[in-house]
Amino acid sequence: MIIEKAKEALKIEADSILQLTDKVGVSFEMLVNAICSSRGRVIISGIGKSGLIGKKIVATLVSTGTNSMFLHPVEALHGDLGMVSKEDVFIAISNSGETNELNQLLPVIKNIGCRVAGFTGNLDSTMAKSCDMVIDTGVEKEACPFNMAPTSSTTAQLAMGDALAVVLITKKKFGKSDFMKSHPGGMLGQRLSSRVGEIMFEASTAPWVLTGSLMGLAIEQMDRFKIGAVFVLDKEKKLKGIITDGDIRHCMAGNCIDLKTQTVDRVMSSNPHALSAGSFLYEALNLMEKYQITVLPIINKDNLLDGVLHLHDILGKGSFQFNGEANE
């Protein structure tokens, strides 16, 4: 019975989240646009369980680039309203929409000049009628057997808050390097604050061919090192270009008669994006993210190849092969 009841509760809550997909509409889009155009903060308020959910949503927004704070409605009515400005966007959270403390606060918030949104399961509630934007987070039933304890309803509120944060990440073009700046104590943050030279592979272990070489040799190098790219150097070992799996696909799509007999100069991408060993890893990640690349040549001041950096090395995701040996 224990396992069955647990599964039943999880299914009820999962179904409640799935039902939210049909409730995301114009008001949600208006809220996102209001936040993106605002010069103030997102202020979230709620009482009890909804208040706890509000604090979690604030934590997620702050960590993903949206300036936010939680405001307790009772404390707001007793002096904390001084933290609110007309540039802010205010989000009230109440499943019933009849939370007295919130409904007393909302007219004051609107009088300040804030745009007001509400997460509620009651679209006809007092709170909903006071909001400029109403986000429906209603559920059919709570997971609680008495249909009383906030369970499915708070899960739905949290999920809608997560959806808001994720959309804002995309809308604001919040990148991995930005995430690092707000998470300097985390594992990824610590890794990204390191220098490229600390984790790159030296030039002696990087795949390269000389200009004028045939593509057959370049393909052999790519197959040996298995990082999806090979560098093209001149006789002084200065970087001239890079050939990636994508370059080969483009060449084949362009009806290359015999790829292996082509020279690397005809297939390579000239003047590839590169960094120095002294660059920070978050700079490398930013560059890779911006140009959708996974391999970076590392060069010195004379444009000589110093090494190679792979996206997997930055993120620490598993291992890949260099010289036939696994490197973690």
C-alpha cells in the first residue's frame, strides 16, 4: 500500500504539471515581456506554502540573471513597501486568490505603479481581478487524500515559476558564462574561473597537418585523435585554418568528386576562432556558445599552435580520446 500511495501522489502531481501546458497563454507572454522591458526587479509575494514557493522561484530567477526579491505581504504593510518602486514587476502567488494579506497589499502595489501578475487557481478571485496579468496555476485536485494540504497546487506554482525562469534565460540570452558569474562557489563556476592553459592539451597531442596536404591525411588525423577537427598549419607551425566534421559534410554536399584527393586548403575554414592559454575558461565557453563550436585552437602571440581545448574538457563531461588513450 505504501508504494502504491506514493506512486498515486506522484502521478497526480505529474498530471497537474502537464495540464499547465494548456494554460500558458497571452498573460504569460505579457509577463515575460514586462519583466524584460522593466528597469526594476521582479518582486514575488505570498503567504504560507505559496510564500515558500515564491522564495524558491526568486532563488531560481536570481541565479539565472533576473534581478528578483521576495516580499512578505505582512512585512510589506508594516514598512517594507519602501523597497518597491514603480519600475518593478510584482507577482502575487495564491492558489485560492483570496489571501487577505495579499489582497490588502495589491491596491497599494498598483498605486505605486508596478505591473502586477498573479499565479492563482481561481480566475474569478479577488486577487485575479486586481492583477494586470493572471497566470492560471489551478489543479483538479491535491495529492493529499483529503484534497486539503497544498501539494499539487504548490507543485504547479513552482513548475510555472520554473517555466518563467527558463523562458527568461532564453529571452535575455543568459549564457553559461553568465551562470558562472552568479555561481562562483559551484563546481562549474570554479572550473570556469580557471585558465585555458590549465586544462588544454599541448600542441604535441593535437591533430594537425601542413598546408597543401591531401584531405586523406587530414581525415586520418581526425580519426586518430577523435575530437572532430584537425588544424592546418604552415611550415612555421602557424595556424592557418581548421577542418571540422561539419566542413567535410559541407564539402561532400557540394559534390566533391573525391574528397581524399582534395587539398586541405580547399576544405578548411581560414582564420578560425582561437584563444591564448592565459584566457579564462568562461571566455572559451562564451566563444564556443556564440559560434556553436566544440573545439578551439589555442595559440601564442606569434600565432603558433599552443594546444587544443574541447568543450567536454570545460564542462567535465566524461572522457574522450587523444592518441588512443582516455583522458578524464
